[in-house]
Amino acid sequence: MVSLSKFDAADYLDSEEAIAEYLTASLEDENPDVFLAAISDVAKARGMSEIARSTGLGRESLYKALAPGAKPRYDTILKVLHGLGVRLTVTP
């Protein structure tokens, strides 16, 4: 019998380029939960405690804001993106 481990995208987000490509690809999906999940994966890869500290959000609050189905406020997402060291850009 073959044993498979659960896939965790955070395990592969080990460079700035990988993170940027991952977040960019997630924005192409019409479902906003895909982008939220991608932010969560990047935060896990960087360390939730570190992101919570750099954003001024409590760890519990960060987990709740990035949970599947959550509807975080825009300013919360901006704080998290800033804490991750990424920014969103718009191009025509």
C-alpha cells in the first residue's frame, strides 16, 4: 500500500519569486477564497507568529482572518500583505 502525505503549499514557498507567482496565480481565480488561502499559505511559510507580530494582529485573529470562508476586512488584508513584504499592483 502506498502512503501519501497531505500536500501543503507552504512547504514549497521558499523564495520571493515562488511567493509572487503563487499569489499572482491565486488572483486569477474568480473565487476570493483562493486568494485568501494563498495568503494563508504564504503566512504559514513565513511563520504565523512573525506575521502576527509584524502586523500588530494577534495570532488567533490572524488565523481567523485567513480561515476558509472568512470575510476579512480590506485593511486586515493590507496589513497581512505588508507583513509578508508583498504588494499588489494593477496593470492594464
